[in-house]
Amino acid sequence: MTSVEDSGVEAGLTTGQRIHQLIAELYPFFRSITGDGVRATLNVIRKHVPLEVHEVPTGTKVFDWEVPREWNIRKAYIKDPDGNTIVDMKDSNLHVLNYSSPVNLKIDLEQLKAHLHYLPEYPDWIPYRTSYFKEDWGFCITYNQFKSLKDGIYEVVIDSTLEPGHLTYGEVFIPGETDDEVLVSTHVCHPSLCNDNLSGIAVCTFLIKELMTRKLRYSYRFVFVPATIGSITWLALNKDRTHKIKHGLVATLLGDTGPFHYKKSRRGDAEIDAVVEYVLKQHDPQNEILEFFPYGYDERQYCSPGFNLPVGRLTRALYAEFPEYHTSGDNLDFVKPAALNESLRIYLRVFETLEANKTYVNLNPFCEPQLGRRGLYSLTGGNVHGKDFQLALLWVLSQADGSNTVLDIAKKSNLDFTTVRLAAEKLVEAELLVEKDDR
Ligand code: ZN
């Protein structure tokens, strides 16, 4: 496996800059829900982490859906009545309606207008539009371009293919001490859009690199799938293994500078819900927690009632609720290295908290044990951390009846998670406490 440095990233960059650089490398690729853009994207990620690529044939039945025909595109342009090229996919891959069928036509302005998409409220931005499941063709242009169109005969060319092929997705598995899995899912189908979702792809890549250096209790599975049809396909192919997923997150919208938003799993009371809420609120009270709702990204599939997996969605911006969403305004300037790095750190803190969020049982539950005799009780501590630690010992002994996690005790006691965790570890060393599963 090659490291980031080997794949062309200059030394001396911060982690946030490296994540941003990976986004910039992937930005020009022409991605869709199928086709060579996704393959090229996964090939770049594979230079950083041991990614397995899966190809699922067109026509494969996946629950109520079917893997669609594979779409690829070579060129697309519009020539005005004077023969000048006025729209060209070479300038932005957002210019083509994603999944357009091939066309080669000479049409008048009125006919052309029926196939144009633009945003009057943001006259310099190109919208991102798709037509995955309805055969259509079209172009997306700025409103300023639209306003400058004159009467006459236009030449429109979309050189695309829509043929039997495959749906491509990637998967990275990082084994831990147990088979219990943490699932992280990110979508790889959007073309040149940075927050949605090159930010998720790049942050996940760097998360994998970091997790691979750590000793882990859980196993981690990262899936890089086209949105909706990709997660449906993954779930269909892995239906018998989903019971291993103990916690999960949908990772997207991680490069803007706004606060974090966590959308709870459908269950609402999963451990991942409590852990992310705690981490986000500790980090910044402005971060927001939302109850589950059945639209948005791939959490819809993971949380469908047949699966009902403990999978939430951890983003910065909210789905569809920022002006740049699904426009050319979601570009390389919109995502910031510092924000990307902060997102990486928040995800790592969530994983660290999950890893340490064990449940313990007090082995000496009949009255308090003598802590002084075991060197655990010191009146000379004096400092706040020392006092907190003494309190944490008492809280853990009081609450460790096999029903409270470390996080439960931290919340009840208003003590820091790390302090409670440390107290529990000291009590285990002193043989006053045992992990519930080890009993
Ligand atoms: Zn999107």
C-alpha cells in the first residue's frame, strides 16, 4: 500500500490541506451512479487505502430495484446558430444532465429551451441535475448563459452510452478484536461537487488511514457507494451479515464551515445516537441533533424498517439546505481545509468514545470497598482533575451494575467521559470492576 506522500502530495501540508488536495484530485472526474467516473474515483482512493472494488451486473435484482444500465459519456456541447460552441462539458461536467441519453440534433431555440436547466436566483451557477430512472437528455447552464441565447437553429450533441454493464462500489474492511462492526457509508456518484460529496469521500479515506494505525475493539467497514441504488445494492448483497453492524454513520457534507448536524437513527435510542450527541455537544453547543426523518441520504436505506440498523448521519451542513447545494457553487473554494480536518477529528472522537464506551460490573457491590487500602483514594490530590477522578471512582462503583455504560455514568455524574473511563480502568486494575462481557 502506498502512503499519501507517495501519491503526489507534497510534504509539509496539514492534514486538512491533504484532504483538500485529494478532493481537488477527484474534482474533475465525471461521476454518475454507474460508469468509469466511479471506477476512476475508486482507483485514486485505492492508492491511499486497501479498497476492494465490486462490480454488480446490470439487471441484478436488488429488493424492489434493479441495477440500471451503465452510463458513460465522451463529449457534450451546444453550438449556437453561428456555429460557436457556447456550452461544453469540457468546461464543467455539470453542464450535462447526468444520465442523458445520446442525441445529435439540429433544433430551434424553443425546442432547446425545453431541455435546459438553470437557476434564476443564482445567475452565475450551473445547477446539477440527473435523470437516472427516466430516459431524457438535457443541459444545465447558468442563467446568464440562458439569457444570452438568441433565435435560430442550434446543434446539440451528447455522445453518451447507456448499455448493459455494471454498478461499481468500493469497500474497506479494518478488522478489530471483535466481529462487531462499525459501518461508515459515503456516496460516490456526484460529479464535480465538493461538499456533496467529495468531502465525505476524502474524509473517509483519511479516517481509514488513521484507524489502520490503531488497535481497535470494533471492526470497521467503509462503503463507497453510489447514493440510493448503491446502498440498496450493498444491503441486498450483504443482507445476511447486517446483524454484525452495531453502529453506523452516513458520512457526507463535511467540508463547509458551519456547525455539525447529527440526524439520529430511526431507532433514536441507539448507542451511536447517544455517543454522537455527547461528542458534538461537548465540542460546541451550537452543533445540532435532529430526530430521524425518512428523506435525505443513504440512512433511508440502512434505517428502512426491515433493517432498522443503528445508523445515523453526521454532517456539517444540512441536506439541501445551503444555497450552493447541487450547484457549481459547491466548488473547491466552498470546502475548507480546517473544516475538513475538524470533521476528521470529530469522527475520530466518536469512534474513540464508542471504543471506550464499555459496561462494567462492580465485583464488590455490598457497601463501598476500601479505596485507600488499594491506593485509589487520596486526600492530597487537591487539583480539580484529582477531585474529579475521586468522584468518578465513586460514580463508577455506584453505577456499575451491568446496566450503565461509561457514557451513561459520565452523563449522570456530569463528569468528563475520559475521567470516568480512566476511573473505570483503574478499578479494573484493582480487581474491583470487570467488563460485563468478560464475566
Ligand atoms: Zn446530492
